Amino acid sequence: MFAGLNGWQLVIIIVLVVLLFAAPKLPSMARNLGQSMRIFSSEVKQMRTEDKERKADVDTSGAGSHPAEPVEPVEGRVVDRDDRDVR
């Protein structure tokens, strides 16, 4: 299909084609990638600090409104719905 080209040869050809045709767009793409990585890392850092604060609140409050263990679901039963209820 590719006239006997190996994997590395195809990779080099693809890189050259991208550099040839997408060269003017590469700086803006790199800038956007850098901004996205900065936003992502700041969000991850914020999530970690919020998680540490939440754990500290649970530790200091004891068995308060934030249970340390997950609560098991409660089994219920289906009841007849009122015809006047719009839900």
C-alpha cells in the first residue's frame, strides 16, 4: 500500500507534511496548548486543596453532617401516584 515504507519512514513523512502545511498555525496551537495546560493544572490544584479542606472538616467535626463512611442506599417501595400531580 505504501510501497514498502517502514513505520519510522511514515512518521518522518507525516511530520514533514504537518510542518510544511501547518507551519503558520503552529505558534497559535502551541500557545493554546500552554494556556490549556495552565488552566488544567490550576483546576487540579484547586480540587486537591478543596479535598484536603473537606477531609479536615470531617476530622474536626467528628460524626457531624459529613459522614466519614458512605451511606448505604435505602430500599423503598413504589406508591401510586396522584393523578393531579404534574410530575
